[in-house]
Amino acid sequence: MAENLPPKVIRALAKELKSLDESPPEDIRVHVNDDNFSSIFADIEGPPGTPYESGVFRIRLLLSPDFPQTPPKGYFVTKIFHPNIAKNGEICVNVLKKDWKPTLGLRHVLLVVRCLLIEPFPESALNEDAGKMLMEDYEGYAKHARLMTNIHAMKSKPRTNKVAIAESTVVNSNAEEIHIPLTLNTANKDTSGADAGCNAAGGEAPSSACPSPSAKKPKGDVGTLKLQVDKKKMDVRKKSLKRL
């Protein structure tokens, strides 16, 4: 509890937490319980180009009564597949162990944890399965890490009514049936698979390799297609009238 921390430490923490709130580190947001400064929560966005991209991971820093003489203990509250994060969420990073200095603040700790998502260290793995897979089969490691991210760390999105677009449309008439192929519309197609493939090597993929889901087809293409469909319909009707 906060009362277990010396008043001097509480004042220093309050000052640093205010700084983190007013000027948060990149892709990190700290949450504070004013009644308990000894337990600090933070949400870290998965870095782009990693298997954790698009996920939001909550971590917890526990401060002991003799903080900052001893480092905080760090845990991932959100489940994650990572060599340096144990299955119970414990974080293995030197800044929380032998490299800790009382002059280091929470901001430094949070930045180091985020960097750990970018560059794991399988040599000092707490999760031996993840460490071994990272060394021997990166593609398998990245696939499993992305799966865990999708299951446990994705932001909830508002539901939308999705309309499936067929690869072809059929124009029916009493006389005959015509199949008119449609141009593939990438604007409404899920590109998550493409993004995963582009990021499989662990680097940030160029925008040209992963088309933006928001990209729109030129209006001319749509208009031309509509005219072709209308013309086909008219030809069918004319043939039907001739047969009467």
C-alpha cells in the first residue's frame, strides 16, 4: 500500500507520475491509483513490424517499501508469447535486476520493456519454449506470438455490418444467363493476412507491400463496369423481344 512507502518516495513518485501523464512515452500510457502508488499499471502498444503489432499489453510494476533502493518487480498482466516474459507474466530484463540504479525512474523502465518487445533476448529466456522457437524457427515463433496477440491483446472494435462481395455477378433473364466477372475490390477485403506476411521477417514492411485497407478504386473503373453491365442487360432484353 502507499503508506508502506516513505513520504519522500511518495512525493517523488507523484512528481514522476504527473510527468508521465502530461508527457507519456511513445505508445505507452500509465494508469495510477492515487490510493496505492506501490502498484503502477501501464498499457504498451505493440511496436510496428513485430508480432505484437496492433496489440495493447498491460503491465504492472510493484514497488517494494525500500524503493528506489531496490528495483520494482514487473509483470505482464496481458498474456503474451515472448522469450523474456514467463508464463506467469514475470518480466526478465536487466534493468529490473542487476542493472538497476536508484536514479533510474519509471519512464526508463517502461521504455526498456517496450524495447524488449522489439528485440527479445532468447539467451536469457524465462519462457524456454519461446526462446527455443525464436532461435530455431522464427516464422513459427512469430506466428504463435501473433496468434496470442490476436486472442489476448487486441482492442475491442465496434461491430459493423459487413457485406460480402462476390468475385462475379450473374445477370438473369428469361432468355439466357450471363456471367460478368468483377474486378477484385481490395478496398473491402481484409488485408490482415497480407500484413502478417509482410511483417514475418520482423521488420516494418513498406507501405507498397501492404495495401492500405482504406485505399479506394478510381471512380472511372466503377462507372465503366456499370455501363458494361447495363449494356449486357439491354442486349439480353433485345434478344428476348426478338424471340416473341
